[in-house]
Amino acid sequence: MSDSNPAGRKVSRGGQATRHAVLVAVTLVTLLPVAWVVKMALSDSQSFQGASLSPIPEEASLANVAEVTGSTDADGSWLFGRQALNSVIVSVFTTLFGITVACTAAYAFSRFRFAGRRAGLFLFLVSQMFPGIMMMIPLYVIMESLHLLDTMLGLVLVYSTTSVPFSVWMLKGYFDTIPKDLEEAAVIDGASPIRTFWSVVLPLSLPAIAITALFSFMSAWNEFVLAYTFLSKQSAFTLPVIIRNYVGEHDVRWGLFAAASLIVSAPVVALFFTLQRYLVGGLTAGAVK
Amino acid sequence: MGAMPGGDRNAAPRPLDQALAVAVLLAAVLAPGTFFARLEVAREVAASEEWRALAVGRQIVASGADEAALAATVRTTGAGAVPGLSATFVQTAGGTDEFGIAATARLLALGPNGMPVELPKDLSGRVKEAAGRAKSSVGDGGTGAACIDGGEQARLLCAVATPGGAVAGVMAGRSDVQAPFGWPATATVAGALLFFLAASWKRGTRPEVPAAVAGLLAGGVGALLLAWGGRGMIDAAGAAETSLSGLLGAAAGSPPLHAPSLGVAFVVSLAVVAALLAAAGVRGLGRVVSDFRDRPFLYAAIAPAMIGMVLLIFVPFFMGVYLAFLDNNRTFVGLANFVEILAPSGTSDTNFYLTLGVTVLWTTLNVVMHVAIGLGLALILSDARLRGKAIYRVLLIVPWAIPNYITALVWKWIFNTQYGPANAFLALLGVAPVDWLGRSFVTNFTANLVTNTWLGFPFMMVISLGALQSIPADLYEAAEMDGAGRWARFRHVTLPLLKPALVPAIVLGTIWTFNMFNVVYLVSGGAPDNQTNILITEAYRAFRVLKNYGLAAAYSLIIFFILAAYTMVTNRVTRAAESVYE
């Protein structure tokens, strides 16, 4: 954090106490819903008659967690494991593929002036405004004609292309802030453009790349509507789709829902907090250069 | 690094490069044109095939399903030579046992001259499948009850197992038309290019005029060829219908009507669109082509991202645009779907303008809350002497990390009237329980708003933190020396320097909130009476509940135009975007 203090330099002891009071209150409001979900997941009942504000679990039953993770299909093979593996594979490959494609494109957009550059950047921007619902049926038709329904490859292709425009804009903004002198020095030393990118620009851009990767991973890991549309075989489901099983139209099995939510959220929350120190720099460097 | 080769941006590129550009542009018009024509013809031909299959099927059922009668019918109607038709017959007329199906298949495989013809691969596969299903269906005592809702598999099964399922079986067994539409498009594009090259060979002439003429030529002639070819196929189908009617007599019923969908409007619009696009794009795309020849690796770096985006974002988008002009029977209805939304006829149960108002209110309140809370927290957290701020910062971004559909469902539980913590909290304050998600607009809207506020403030907080970090401390010292108070420093130092980071974030946040489907759909679900629905959830309702895909697509297109207009009008953003371009 910087040493600046925009709200004023002289802060009294009382001012500090007020600040802590505000922060503690907001943090409590932020964390309470999460605590309630934990409580719900650890309880044994499904309906929660009788409202309670207390976030402290009254019981510590792992029955819900066991039921969610222990699901098997008709043949008795471990369905949950298969679905978790689907989610991991889809998200990892979406991230790898999306980042590779976005990095090369963003670098070209940032460092070179060429015909069609403005139009290309504009198209990336416009693509963010298309409402997803409109694309659902056409995408289904395309996926069907390519025989990619119920496959992980289909999901990877759709997820990575939909995350690429945002990634390109973010990475380009970050690359713009890296001084060109460094690359020029490398070029004078005889390095090829690819080598320059790999050994000069990439190490300097790690915060932005980490954050872009995080967003790609999160969007793939959490995506539900398209997965629900494209996948019909239980063995092809990703984890978000199974959460829907516990949330019926009229009957919600809250305990199982909470347990499944925690299990689905845990990896992505962990990843988020591993990379969060890059968040401030990676997100805003491009905009505040 | 990266200087523009060729220097002058306004110089016309070489004619050959321009010709390549024109070729790409014409292909971009003729490819969807061909797709459209093929779709239209396929629909008519499929309708004809269906009718013929039904007519013959009826005849077969009427004449008894013994082998000899079947053979006679098939021979007289010449059905065996039509692959799509024979697949249908295997299922409609094959009887309920393996032997019956196999026998029918053999009969159908006889050509018009009585010699056996080879069964197409997919047909022999279907014969085996149908046989298997028929066997199991009879074993299970299948009645055909699931014929309508059971999907394609069930329809096929029913078709085999029950005479009543014949209609459904015909629907399932119909084949797509694969017409040789590729060559007219290719030939006309080639011809138009030759013309373009001849007309613009001299350097210095304006390339727009010959490009427009080439577009007019290629679009017009290509569309004529498409319409002509399609007409031929539809006429052939019609002729087959007539001859079948003659064979079967009045029992066959009247053949379907074939509307001439590929008419003058199709030819004219394809020609005009091709001309306009070629004229508008020849210079720009020509420059891209010549630049591409100089530095192919540069374009290779962008190509994967670009191709993926065009194929999986732009193509589905334009398919959606096309659907916005169709009704549920896939018939072209012009602007009827848009009229239905913007000037409802009275049968519609929601008001677009009311929904738009709710959407604007929803977006404004959310973005204001996000910025106010996010910026406020960031200002507190950026105090260097505050202890434990790293912990606060980590804990405060928790909502960002949790998938938002999970958040939405959790808040739906929080607002539950009987066991939700929201009412437990009110009870602590001595307030009577509120039926949050009941019949009141205000409580439903508030529930949505609270949920989305919880969800969205961390993003604005992180953006503000980053921007605050980049403000040099000496600016504040200078302002303080000039006697600026705390508010004046915030107003004249902090805010202006936050702008470059906050404005794009606010624009992005506005677009996200405008289309925040999950929260509205999962928390209030539009209750009461769709009043809290925003445009995107209304579009989804048109799709899922009203099952009117054209209407849903029209809704989506309107949303797109509103967002596009918003982005254009926010001129600061345009300027911000321009500063990013160069």
C-alpha cells in the first residue's frame, strides 16, 4: 500500500476507532452469509424451521457433505469424482488456451501499429455487449453440428473464446504500461520478437496475467447456463450443474445445496485468495498509467 | 518498433490486395445468403418428403402390412429409390418384429428396375437400431404413450411399435437436403473479381466504385442462381407430389403448399448488401491484406483470438439477429416481434417501457451503491496508519470469489419469510416479519438490490484501491499547504485522479448490472407478476415460459442496441477508449 492518505493526514485516535468500527461492521455483514452457509451445510435437517441469526453451527454433521460427494451412477461408479474431474479439466484447459491466445493478441495490439488494429479492438469491445441468452440456441446448433455437445472440448472452446475479449483488453492495457525501452534493448541485442516477449515482457506482466488467468478460470469453473444447456449426460456434467439438482422449483434441499456450494466454491475461493495480492496492480495498472 | 509500413494511411493499396479484400467481403455476404437459401429450400423439400411419406404410409396401413402388399406399394410408388423416404418406411411400415423390419428394408432396397441397390450406411444402421428398439418395446408392452414428449429416440420407437406413431416417426426420420449450392457462389465471386481487377487495374482510381459494381454483380447473379437452383429443387419435389397423387388417388390428400420464399426481395437485398459492404470495406480491408503480406506473423498472433471470437460470438449473434425476424414456425415476419415488444397488442402481460424503467432504476441504484460502498471502503483502507488493513481487504473481497448464482440462492434463503435470517434480524429490532419475496414490488426489488450490492462492491473497492495507490502523496501535501480542507482535497485531487480508472469500471459495471440475469432470476424471479423483471430476464421468460424464440431474440437485440447506444453516448468513455487505441 502507498503512504498517501487521501482523506486527510491528521487522524485522531478517535477517528481510527471509528474507522475500525465501520470496517468491522461491513466485514461482519460480508461474512455472515458465508457463515450461515457453513452452518447450513453442517446441519442435519434440510428445511431450517425457526429463523436464527447465529452463525455458529449447532451440530457438526457431515451427512450432507457425504451425500453430495458420494453420489454414484447406475453402474455404481463414482459420479461426483467424475464430475469434479470434468470441472477441473474444463477450467484448466480454458485458462491455458484462453491466456495463450489472449496474450499473443494483446501483445500485438499493444506494440504494433497495423491496418485493422482499431477495428479489431472495437470488435472485441462490442462482443461484450451481446446478451448471452440470444446466443444460447445458435451456439447449441453450432455445437450440435460440430458434434461437440456433451464433450469437454466444446465447453473449453466456448468458455475460452467468450473470455478472450475481456482478457485481451486487460492485458493490452497492462502491456501498454511497460516501457518499450526494455524491449528495444533486447532487440538491439539480437533477440527475436517472440524471445523478447517471452523473456522481457512476460515476467513483467505476471500480475496482469495471473489476474486474467484467475478470471478465466473462475468464469469456466462457475459457468452454469451453457453447461446446463450443452450437457445431457450425468457423466459429462460439471459441478455447477449438480447444484441445480438440489434446488428444485418448489422444494429446495438447503442442506445439500449448502454442502455442494461450499465444495464447488472452495477451490475457486482458495485460488482467488492465492492470487488476490496481484488483484490491485493487475486490474488497474492499465487504466491509471 | 512497429512503424506503419507504406507510410501514408490514405494511399490506396495495390489492386490485387483490394481484389482479395473484395473477395472476402463478397464471401461474407454470399455465405450467409447461401445458408439462408439452403435452409429455405430444405424446409420446403422436407415438407414435401414428409407429405409423400405420410401418403404412402397411409396407403400401406390401408392395404395391410403383409409382405406382398408392402412390396407392391413400394414398387408402384417408387419409394425405394429415395433414401430419406426409405428410412422412414423401415420404421413406419416395418411391423413390430425384427423380421418385418428386415424384410421391409430389403424391399425398399430394390431399385425401380427391381434390382437390389446398396443401402446407405446410415439407413442400414437405422434398420438395426429400429429392430432392436422394436424388440424391446414389444417386450415392455410399449403403447406409444411417450410418443410426443419422449424426444427423438422415443418417437422412433413408437413409430416402429405402433401404427399411431407413424406420424411422429416420419418427423424423426426425415433427412436434410444437401444441395450443391457451393458452386454458384464461387463462380459469381470469381467473375466479379475479374471485373473488379479489370476496372481498377490503373493505380489511383477510386476503388469504391468498381467494388460496388462487383458487389452488385456478384450479389445479384449469385442470388439469382441460388433462387433458380432452389426453385428447381422445390419444383422437382412438387412434381413428385403430383405423380404420387396420381398413383394413390384421393386417399393421399392434398399436397402441401410451397411458398416462393426466394423471390425478388432476396435477390435485390443480397445484391444491395453486397454492393454496400464491398464499397465500404474495400479500402480498409485492402490495407489489411497488403499489411498482412508484409507482416504475416503479426496477424498470425491475432488470428486465433479473432477467429474464435467471430465463430463463437459473432456468428451466433447474427444467427440470433436472423431469428428475431422469424415466428415460432420459422416463417419470416419482418418487424412483428419488435412491434409486439414496443407496441404490445394488449394480449401481452408485461409492459416493455415499465420493464425498461425498472431496469434503469435497478442499474442506477446498484452502480451507485457499488461505487459509494467500494470507494468509501477504499478511502478508509488506503490510510497508511490503519492497522490490520490487509486482513480487512482480504475478508472484504470474499463476495467476489463466490460464484454469483450460489450467492443469489443463498440470499433467496436469507429473505425467506419463515426461516430466513433477514426476518430474524427484524425480530431483534422488534419489527414484524416481512414477506420479502411475496406480493410487494418494493420488498422484492429491495431483496434483489441488497443481494447484488453485496455481490458487487468488492470490484469497485479493488479498482478504487488501485487508483488511490497511484496518486502521489506530494499532491496532497501541496494542496494542504495551499490551505485546502479535507473535502476540498477529496474533491479537487482525489476525484479527478480517480476518474481514469473509475469511469471504465463504472461503464463495465453498468453493462454487467444491466444484464445481471442470475440475481433477478434466482432471488425474486420477477415476482410479483414479472414486475421486478429486468430486460434480460424478460427475454429469458419469452424464451422459456412463452416459448417464443423470435420474441426472445428481438428482446436481446433491443438490449444490445440500448447498451451500444449507452457506450457511444458516454462520450468520456469514447474518449477513454480512443486514448487506449493510440
